[in-house]
Amino acid sequence: MKNFSLPKEKNIYVGIDVGSSKICCSISTIDPIEGTLQLLGIGSSPSTGVKIGSITHRENLISEMEAAIKEAEMMADAKVSSAIVSISSEQIRGINTQGAIAIQKNQMNNVPIQHEITESDVQRVVDLAKGISLPIDRDILHVLPQEFMIDTMEKIKDPVGMSGHRLEAHVHLITVSTTAATNIANCAQELGITVDGLVFQGLASGTAVLDKDEKDHGVALVDFGEGTTDLSIYHDDGIRHASVLGIGSGSITNDIGVMLQVGMEEAESIKRTYGSAKASLSSPELEFDLPVKNGGIARRISEHELSRYVEARTEEILRLVKREIIRAGLIENLTYGVVLTGGGANLKNISGLAEEILEMPVRIGKPKGVQDTVGMASDPAFSAAVGLGIWCYQPDEMFSDYHAESPVKQTFKHIFRWFKDFF
Ligand SMILES: Nc1ncnc2c1ncn2[C@@H]1O[C@H](COP(=O)(O)OP(=O)(O)O)[C@@H](O)[C@H]1O
Ligand SMILES: [Mg+2]
């Protein structure tokens, strides 16, 4: 096996997506002929060490990470030595902040000459915007510039070289609990893997499934996972809101288990095979057998009856998403409505129900932007894992501020380059 000790130099990009239902490792490379990203391998292992995005059993998580990595390594015929890792937990918070600086003026023959804005001015103003006071157990995960203002001129994407008196930066900060972030990074490090950075799972998924037009004109990306539902709202080519709901598709499984008195594995299989997010679209005539327990009597239930439970819980989650979008004050900005991704987006008829509840267009987002040579990237459940690879490949598209060794390392040089690409 090849050993890629310097992944980026060797054009190998590794992402480890830590979910509540599965740990997933993706290995990608650049196709030397096409110049595009090519997916070489995906490995996946059931996740039993993470609940609602937080670690509950560290040893399980480490061995499941190892299994996912090994599977991806086998498929890609490569050895993983460094990676970026996703994080989705209720501890994620997004906040919009601003900062402003005066631009220095030079004098020539007593005539003031307005100073041209430099990269270092941009760094200073973004520094100011991110300089909010954070609780002791909280760190900045991402600094995502939205736009600049020079005096009264708004919506400037790249202020360098322009002149004025006052430069203002509008920035979205995503913060995370230091403990949650450090513990996730430590698990990968325990396996001898260098963690190049942590990325909010909702952003990784957005990178894999959204179009530039959607990000420009407004879209809400909903990553419907097992224990969490990540929401990232884009408008004017910037992130406007990021949050995590501590409920996901696992609650539907749980309801099925409780209502039908079956084990969780059976409930999961019933949900996938017979469940529909719209009960009206499933037939009361089509019945299926329920597993018989300990010599109990045989039972049958219709798909319609099952889907009534499925619909009720799915509707509840979608209403929570809607409330969050309204709370963020962005419901009017979503020209492209909602893109649903994550494994939960595979539920039958979920886009129909979501359109009714959210009262806007809804599409299912599958990973794209990679050559899928292994034929596995068409499942929305893999959006975040594939997105992490794209994130590594285009490190300047977004700006990650969280590094495992140095939680608040200020890598400002990335900000300006990020801006150039992002707008
Ligand atoms: N075909 C399907 N129908 C209904 N639900 C599905 C289907 N495939 C996956 N899911 C659900 O998606 C959830 C897992 O989504 P995933 O994005 O992999 O979660 P996580 O990132 O939290 O590990 C599970 O609750 C699973 O039941
Ligand atoms: Mg996920």
C-alpha cells in the first residue's frame, strides 16, 4: 500500500465524518487528466460511540473510526495518515458579527490621499469582527466572511485595492464546545492520524450538494442525520445561519420500535422498507408481517398505519426546522427553498411532506462535484463525507479556524484567498 504521509502534496484528500448512525471515511484524489476530484474509496462503520453528535463511548468510536478508515484504505489502495474530521453536535452555534476600522490616510502637499485597502486591513477588520467574548469552554470553529462595506458602499466582495475612510466586515462565526471538539479530534489522533482540521458537518454537506446559484439566491441546507439535524442557511454567497437540532431520523425509528413493540434493528428495517413520510400515499390494503417475539402471536400491520407514525414524527422535525429558519429571520430569503440531505432524506415521500410543511420548494441533495469511480456517492447519507474531501481539495473556499493542536490558531492568510473564491 502507498503511504501518503503528506496528503495534500500527494493529492490525497481524506475526510472522516463522525455521525450518530455511522462513521464514514472518504479518500479522494485529483484526476490528473480531468483536473477534477475523484473519489477513490468510502468506508463506513456503524456508530455506537456517538449519540446526538456527542461521544458517549470513546473506545467504540475509536474502533469504529478505525474500521471505516480500513475499509476506505482497502478500496482506495492507500494509507491514511491525516484527515479532516466533521463535527455535528447541539454544542454548535452560529452568530453574525461585524467589525469596522478606519482606513489610514497619507498626506501629499496637505492633500489627503485615501489609502488603498490591503490584505492586512482585511485581516484587521475580520480580526475585530471575530473578537467577541466567548465562554471559557467555547472556541471558534469557522470564520465565514459574508461581505464588506466601505463607507456607505455595501456588499463588497473583495475590498483590497479600493479606497475609503471606513472598512466594515460582516462575518458569520461558528463556535463549538472546546471539550466536544478536542475529544473528537483526539479519537482520530489515537489512531495515529494527524487531524488537519474540524469542519461543521452541515457545511461539509453543503459543499457536496449545493449549487453556486442556490448559495447566491438563498437556500437552507438540512442534513437529516440519525441523532441530529444540521441547518445551514446561505444567502448572497455567504453563510447566514448555522445550527444543530438534537433530533433526527433516529426518533422515527424509535417511535416505530415503541409503537409496534419491535427491536430497534427491526424498526430500522421496517422504516426503510415500508415507511412513508406521507401516510396518504401508502396503501391501507398493503400489509406486512411484524416479527414474532418469543412465541407470541403473528401480527400484521398496513403500510398506511405505519406511515401515520412516521409522518407525525417527520412533521414534528420539519416544524422545528421551520421555526429555526423563521427565528433566523431568513424565511423570505430562500429563493431556492430547502435542500434535504443526510440519510434521513432517503425516507420515502419526505420532499412532498417537507414542501407542505415548509411551504417552499424542496429537493433532495445528493453528493456531486466528484467523479464517483466507486459508485457510492449517490446516497445522501454520504454527503458530509464526500463534502469533507471537496473541502480539503478547495481549502480556500471556506475558512476553517479550528486546528486540533491549536484550537484558536489564527490562519488569517486564508481569509483573503477564501474571499476571492467564495464570491
Ligand atoms: N432508505 C431510508 N429510508 C429511511 N430512512 C433512512 C434510509 N436510509 C437511511 N435512513 C436514516 O438515516 C439516518 C442516518 O442518516 P446519516 O446521515 O447516515 O446519519 P448520521 O450522519 O447521524 O450518522 C438513520 O436514522 C436512518 O434510519
Ligand atoms: Mg451525518
